[in-house]
Amino acid sequence: MKISLFIDEDVHSELGAALRKIGFDAITAHEAHRKGGSDLGQLEYAISEQRTVFTFNLEDWVKIHIEYKNSELIHYGIIVSKQLPFRPTYQRLLKLLNTITMEEMINRLEYLSNWR
């Protein structure tokens, strides 16, 4: 099954629409009326929707992933990246989304920098 994506508010606002245009299930924090929510609140929302989180907030989300892993809690994956321009973000994310399934992303932390 393909990954359903929850795009954090620190990522390019047009990314969700660009991904939907080519058939991916992607929603931004703004579109989900989640703008300004805490990171843990965003993750809880993503979990309730069975969505993988994509964020440019690398440091905080790596910590959250480790906390979840240590607590044996389940999430549907976290993709982190340093701030990148739209085009490389989109291209790398497409490679990842076309390679990894939703099932493979469960409890997984993935660095977008590995998808050049």
C-alpha cells in the first residue's frame, strides 16, 4: 500500500497539491487545520489518519521517533530533511514514495538526504 503523507507546516506549502496532482495521498498541516499544533499533537493526528509525517524539523522529530521507539509506541513513519528548495524536496520525496510502502514505514525514521 502507498504511503499517505502528512506534511508539517514548515515544509513547502505547495507540496501537498503537487503530490496529489500525480496521484499521491498527501495533506498539509494547513489543509488539515493543524497549523500551530505541537509536534506530538501533529504525530498523534498523523497516527489517527495512518499517515507518515514529512518535516524539515529534523532535530525535534528524530528525538520524537527515538522516544516512541523506546516506549514501544507505534507510528506510521517519519521522514525528515534539512531545509531544501522545492524541486529537490519534491524529486527526492517522489523517489522515496515510489519505493517504500506504508507497511515498510511503520515505526521507521527516514532521512530524505538518502534519496538523491
